[in-house]
Amino acid sequence: MRSKKLVIGYAVAIFLLVFIITFNSVCSITQFDVRYETGSTAASASAEKVQARLNEYLNKSYLFFKTGNVDSIVEQVCAEDGTYLNVISVKKSFPNKVSVVIEEEYERYAYSFAGKDAEGNDAEFFYVTDENGKILSIKKSNESNIHGAAANVKIKGFTFSSASVGETLAADQRVQFSLLNDMLAYAGDALGGIAGRFSEIEYNSGGTNGLEYFHFVFTEGLELWLLEVSEESAHAMLCFQESLALYAQLSDAQKTYGYLLSAYVEDESRVNAQHFSGTYSPPSA
């Protein structure tokens, strides 16, 4: 009786072994359907490396292929090349197909902060983020590796307690930082994108005797000033919107000089935005 059970057990084991071998031979990966959405030459080259490494799994077991392998490969390639690719989705389709969507993450802003270089000297560093505030890298230059010669928008004046690559950047000045993010989102919609629109943005708390302000510098040279941005009565967002509307009406020549200054007229419930020649310095409080 015991020997009969052993025979049955061996038979079942052999059957399962044969089934698994047959299943793996029939259900081996024959196709990686990968859609890459990239805009830079560097990222396109990284995408080719990713594809080559994924192809190493061709004719291997579909059953034992882990979707996490795609994330690992992309992370390795990006670390080697200094590029930003994000795995949007990975889908296994029985019996032998794997579909993947990978997108490039674009640098957009470079937030300045003070740090120490390798020699221990004071130096300027940047948290480089995408348009949603995700930190893509920390480096000593605001030059973009996505847009060629175009630099990321340099933003200065905020302080940061801590931040790491992969996190969403948050400033110590939470209210003002949130307001600026709202303004940038609006500008992206109103101007058809932020890239190439602003070269620099500064936040200044005003200190003891000065006025708090945002100072925007357009790539053409025109400046935009918003004063007392934390004061509800200043209606900073409305002033920003009206300033951008005025900017859109200016000629190409007018966008190369002067500054935009706006103020909320309380008794008329409207914003008065104007374009001035020359330069501007915020008055003392």
C-alpha cells in the first residue's frame, strides 16, 4: 500500500514537472510592447538601453517574469545616464506578451539653496524639479539637460529644511511657496507652458523694513513685480493674472524692457496693471 502511494506521488511530481516545463516552453516571452515618450536625445538613448536589457528576457519564462524587473532596469539605466524615465505601467498579457509605457520626466525649475561643496566651502546648489515639484536631482547648476542650452527657471529666496530626490519639494515658507506654485500652474496654462518663459523668480520676505514681494524675470528681459504677496488685501493672484494678460498684449519689442507693476483698487474691485519703462526697486515698508 505504501509503495503504491509512493508510485502515485512520483507520478504526480513527474506530471507537474513536465507540465511546468511544457508551460514555460509554450508561455515564454516573445514580445515586449514598449511605448516610450521622450523629448531629449539623452533620454532617447536611455530608452534604447532599456529596450536592449528588456530584450534579454525574450524567450524566457512568462510565468516567472516580475513586473518589478522593468522598474529595476529603468532605475539602473537612469542612474548610469543621468536621465529621468518614469515607468507609467507594466501589463502582462497571457501567454507571452508584456506591455510597458515609459515617459521622460522633464526638468522645469531649479530652486536655489546654500550648501557646502566637496572642499567644505559655501556654494550654491539647486533642487531641480519637474513641473509638479518632484525633485529629479540636486546639482550645482540650473542648466537643463532636457532643453539643451535653455536653463531651468531659477527660483531663489525660499529655504528648505530637508529634501531628497524623488520627494515633492516643500519650502519652509509654506503659504508663499504654495501661492507661487499656483501662479506657475496658471502661467503654464495661460502662456502655453513655462519652458522658455521665465529665466528667474525671486521671493523676498522683506526683512525688517522692506516689502515682501515676488520678482519674475521673463526670458525677453521684461520684469514683473508683485508686492505684499501674503496680504489678502493685495490680491496677489489676481494681480499676477492681470499682469500676464497685459504681457500677452505687449509687442515683442515691449517685452524686452521695463517692468509690469499692478495694484488692486479696492473701491473699484479691480486690478490696475501697467507697463513702465526703466527699472524698479520695492519701497521700504
